[in-house]
Amino acid sequence: MLEKQINKDLILRERLALQRTVLANQSTFLAFLRTSMYFFIAGLSLESLLKVEYSFGIEIFFFTSSFILFLIGVFNYFKHKKMIHDNEKHVGDYKMEYYEQ
């Protein structure tokens, strides 16, 4: 009876840990998206704010950086989402060393 209660508690903890991991993955993606948007806005507003001789080149740099950051964020999100999904099957699939002795 005690073993079943402990197993349910451990499974619940593992499920909650997976949910926190999913939320952390989403939060990381949103951070990449926010940073990408900052670079994009910087590229859009550079010419109107500053009178720089080579502003077109700097704008291209900001737009390219924004696009690359966005792609890295999307790739990172889906890579970790797949890893989380693959590891979800291990929840509750363990042997407690205490009971094996």
C-alpha cells in the first residue's frame, strides 16, 4: 500500500516537472521572439532617428540579425518540444532502489 502511494506521488512530481519544462520552453521561445522584434524595430527606426551615412547597411544587419534570431528560436523550441515529448514516456517507468534491496 505504501509503495503505491509513493509511486503516485513520484509520478505526480514528474508530471509537474514536465509541465514546468514545457512552460520554460515556451518562455524561452517568447524571449527569442521578443529579442528578434527588438532588432527588427531597431532596423525600421534607424533611418528616421539617426542621420548615418551607411544606414542602409546597418538596417540590413538588424533585419538579418532579427531573422536569424527568430529562426534559432523556432528551431530551439521545436527541438526541445520533441525532447520533452520523447522523455514523457519515462514518467512512472522506474524501479525504486529502496524496494529492490
